[in-house]
Amino acid sequence: MIAPATTRLDEATIAGELARLDGWLRTADTIHKTYHFANYYETMAFVNATAWISHREDHHPDITLGYRQCTLSYSTHSVSGLSINDFVCAAKIDALFVL
């Protein structure tokens, strides 16, 4: 699925969407979450799964990678803020842990 053209969300919508997500935080015009893993292999498997989802959505996070952790940060540069695409991708990444 390709991310549709989008617009910047207003504060009320951002607050509502953020409340639906578990553990995601907002800093200015970015949402981010740090995931923790048992080892490097699990961390890299998560990063690869994230890359697949991001490619399918055509919406890519900034990724900070460590031995047993990974932080994802989403923002929509084309609208200079947060869009619905950021929250859709965050929810899809969280769904990896439901499988």
C-alpha cells in the first residue's frame, strides 16, 4: 500500500491518535517508541520487519539501533509535522508483537 497524500493533523486529532497507541511518546512534531529485545538477533529481525512495513506503506521512520533495543521515530516531512500516516505505521509496527 502506498501512503496517500496527506495533511498535517491538528492537536486534538494528534492527542486522540496518540492515546490509541501503547508506549508511543510525542516530542514536538515526532512520535517515537523504544522497543527492547533479548539479543541482537531479535533486534535485527525487528528492524527488518519494520523495513518491510515501511516499504509497503512508503513511509519511513528514523531508526536508532542498539544491541538490544531499537527506537523508531515517525514524522511526516512533507507536512512539517504529524500526519495520519505516522500513526498508521506506528500501529502496524506494534501489531508485530501480537502475532
